[in-house]
Amino acid sequence: MNTVLKSAVAAAAMALAAQAMAQVTFYEHDNFQGRTFTTARQVSNFNDSGFNDRASAVVVLGGPWEVCEHSAFGGRCTVLRAGQYPSLTAMGLNDRISSVRPMSRDARVDDSRYAPAATPAYDNRRRKDERLYDADVTSVRAVLGTPGQRCWVEREQVATEQRDNRVPGALIGAVLGGVLGHQVGGGSGRDIATVGGAVAGAVVGAKVGRGDAQDAQTRDVQRCTGEAGGARPGYWDVTYHFRGEDHRVQMTTAPGATVKVNRRGEPRI
């Protein structure tokens, strides 16, 4: 095989690999809330998925993707580059998407068809043959999408006779969802995404041995100020510990007592 042909084959293989990693997730409400619909292939009619004219936020991995107002890629179409789009309202697409398809990275697209620049999205999908581990969640804070009541959690120690109590799951409860950002330790390196808003905290208690018949166990005590605004969380700010390091991650849903990570402590689903 000559050099030119080898280069062409390699380029085609890379293009196929990139397209295979492309994925888009639609959310029913702004700020990645509500039901979701995820696809890695074109969908010519959202009616088939029950998500027609329901998308209000999008996370694009790989990309770019073209979204259209009507089925079969009709009506006004917009190209979304990789990243997070917490609201589709500003671009006139809220509850108006009916079809979607991936596009080649080198496709020629008029600049007017591109959506505004997106916030970078963290790709937490498991890589091929990647080994995963359980990392203990140490704290969780729900960040409200709109200003309202500001709450926090203080820890106090209480005595307990039960030596075999396990660390409870996050008080907010739920399952590991989309990851908005990730950083190690105090933030050197990668900065995580910030949505903003008031903070409602929940800390996962950790058992501390006292060496006698009783153990000291932390208890979560919530304090609040201001007026209750009834706002729902925009995201969850989560800290977990893995192999001697603290990691901080922002998720679209709250975690349980552990999160899945790779050998470097990066979150995965």
C-alpha cells in the first residue's frame, strides 16, 4: 500500500472514530433538568422518541450536530458545536427541535448557521477497555438555578453504639448523571463549569473511630438564611476522594454514596 493510500485510510479511520464518539443529549428543561434523550446517530423524527418539540437544553460531545425545527431536517436548522447549551431560548429553538444529525468535522457550513459558542462539556463516557473504580463521595452541594433561600450544612459529632454503620448516600439522593466539569484538588489544572445561584448544601457524614465502645459520627445540621424561593438545583457540586486526592465535580443530577472513576480519578458513567 503506497504512502498516499495509507494516509487516506488512516484519515478515514480517524473520521469514523470521531463520528463514533459523537453524542448529543437533549434535556426537557433549562439548565439540564427534566427528562433526557440521548442519541449517537441521526434522528429524522423526534416523534418516534417521544421528545418532539420538548428540548430546552443540550450537551454535545464530539460533534458538531445539526438540529432542525421540523422532521426530516426541514425548517430552520442550526449547527451545534461540542459543548453545553443550558438554554435554547436565546437561539429560538426552545421546544422546537424535531430532527438531529451528526456532521463531519470538516463539513463546509456557513457561519450564520452556527449557534453561539458553547461552554466546554466534560466527556464522562467510559473509554474502551477502561477499568473503573468506586470513589467515596465526601460532600454534595445543590446549587440553585435562581437566587432564593441560601442554606448550608454544618457538621456536629454525636456518639453512637453502632460500629457497623456505613457512610450514607448524599442527602439529596439520585444517580450519577451528566458531568459538567471536573477538577483535582484545589483547582490547579482544569477549572470546572460554574452555573451560579444560591447554595443548598448536604454533607455526607464520615465515621471517626474513638477507640472505645462508642464511635463518634458526624451528623448533618442544615442552617438557612433568607426567604425560601422554591428554586430547584441548577447542578450539584460534588467532592469525592480517590487514591489520596480530593476531586471536585459538577453534575446535572445528584450522586449516591460513590461515583465511578478511572485510574486517574476522572468521573465516568
